[in-house]
Amino acid sequence: MKIGVLALQGAFAEHIAVLRKLGVEAVEVRLPEQLEGLDGLIIPGGESTTFTILMKAYQFADAIIRLAKNNFPIFGTCAGMIVLANGLINNGGVEPVGAMSIKVKRNAFGRQVDSFEVGLSIPALGKKPFPGVFIRAPRIESAGRNVEVLAKLDDGTIVAARQGKILVTSFHPELTDDTRLHRYFLDIVSGKQ
Ligand code: GLN
């Protein structure tokens, strides 16, 4: 199994480290042609405004839409989730590719100082709470009928979801030692989930 991590900007090295820890071949993707031959793609957290500029410059948007339409597994974390949305609040110049039926609010929890960590209940991963690390995080404001909600905060805010083979989280699983979400994504890739 070979997984690509979009390496234009942001926390790509941390995702690659988790994948390698799990014994999976992981490669940095800097050009659309490097998407060839992959079994899955991770779009990391970072700054979605910068992603928009770089994805335009390197013509990634079309390639990612094509993959999504072909039911290709994609995992977007934080800014990666923003990039995959089909609608944005606070878009700030960000142009999402619209691969998933979710409306996302950027910087939904406030500024950098309002970053937080919370134990999340994610039934699909088992009983143990998942350490949710939220850094200037977005949240899902609304989701289409074909979207499965995987995690909510106590106030009902949706922070993880799945649509077919596309998985998204508001938070940063790659910044914790808990590999269950990456393993869940790998199960999507291998068809076990
Ligand atoms: N606030 C960032 C954005 O809007 C996302 C932050 C993150 O990825 N940790 O792109």
C-alpha cells in the first residue's frame, strides 16, 4: 500500500511519520503527476489560504476532484478538510475543491490562543476517547445526507465525518500518539471499512 501526503505546506512530515510507524509506504506529493500509482492521499493541516494559492499554481484542484469522483480514498485534516469542502463560511479567499458535501466554517473556535485539546468520543474507533488537538480549527456547519458523522463535541459541533472513501477531521490526529484514525483510513483504503 502506498499513501501520498500533499506536501505543499503544513503538517505533512507528521502524517508521513505516522504512516511509516504503521509500516506503510508514504511519499510526499508536490506535483499532480506524483498522484499516479497511489492508493490513498492525505491532505494535512496548515493554512488553507496558502493551500489555495499553491494548489492553483500547481494545478492540483482538478486532479483532486477527479480522484474524489473516482472514489479514491482521501483523508483531510483541519486545513485539509477545508480544502475538500463544497461550501465555506469565512472563506477568506480560500477556494475549496468541493469533493465532499460539507459546509465548513474556517477558524470556527477563534484565534490561535483558542486552540485546545479534548477527549473525543469516536464510536467507530472503539470506546477509548481520541485525543482531539484543535489548532485554529474549522468545524462542519452542515453535512449532506450521504455524509456519516463520526465525531461531535458535547455541544453537537461535527468535528469528524466520512463520505464514501473521503474522511475528514477538524483536528490533528498526526500530532498525537494515537494512530487509530490513520489505521481507520488505511482500512478504508484496503476496503475493510
Ligand atoms: N486556520 C487554518 C485555515 O483556515 C487551519 C488551521 C489548521 O490546519 N490547523 O486554513
